[in-house]
Amino acid sequence: MSRVGKKPIQIPAGTEVKLDGDKIIVKGPKGTLEQKIHPLVSVGIKDNEIQIGIGDETDVTQRSLWGLFARLISNMLTGITQGFEKKLEVNGIGYKVSVQGKVLKLDVGFSHEVDFVIPEEVNVSVEKNIITVSGNDKQVVGEVAARIRRIRKPEPYKGKGIKYQEEIIARKAGKAGKAGA
């Protein structure tokens, strides 16, 4: 049974939550988000709380949707009030990163500079070798950060590439030299 789905979600001060048919719309200081609600899940707003329910608590699919939509709505409220942020670190000699308008320019060891077009939903800033991706939608922020990281994944020998700031790279030993050569 989903313990996450059972708990009512508190609506923070300064945010407005509205049900519009099969959608939930959340408005707050950092913008507006909306989420389509699955037909097996019911959502209700009462006394500054959001209640999420399902029809059959013994059905595995409905229980998983129960927890999923509780987390999605909770993340929407967090994104609207506080926002989400992912930091990426660029490691490598001669690797450079800069933002020009809505384009992230990456010089990360290729024969050419890579231009990454920044989506409208997120903000990207660069300070030295740290790329900060921020926005109010957790899924979009994570997806953009993953796409930036995919441009030059960190390699295991020297650790060069783009990695999440808190990520630990499993390092490998290089080739052992031949004895007597």
C-alpha cells in the first residue's frame, strides 16, 4: 500500500491550486505548472490540502499510480515555490563553457565547438567550470542536465568530461608499463 499517496499534501502559502477536468494547475511565485491526471487516480482539494485517492487499494497498478501522482504534485508545489537546480562540473585541460543568449557553447575536446540550445523552461548559468541548470519543473531540469552531460561523459582514466557536481567517477588504472623495456 502506498504510504506516500495516503498522506495529504499541504498547499504552501502564496500558491494557488486548481482542478480543471483531468488536469491540476499550480500557480505560484515561480510560474505555473500543470499535470494531466490519470483516470484511475482521484484528486481533491480541501482545507488547504490536496488529497489523492484510488478506486481499488489492492490493485498494484493503482497503488503505484497513487504514489506517483502524490510525488508529481508535491514536486510541482516545490518547483513553484523554491525551484529546482542541478549543477554540472566541466573537467579537462582546455575545456571551456560559456552562455551566449539562449545557447550554451561547449568547447570540450572536439574539433569544433558544440552549441546546445537552452529550452525556454530552464535557466542556465556558468561560473568558471560549473554549469547551473535551474527551473521550476524537476523533470525538465533533470532532462536538460542529462542532455548536457551526454555531450561529453566523464571518462574513467583521467576523469575528463562533464559530470554532476556530486557524482563520483569510478576511476580505472592505466596500462602497466612493460618490465625491462
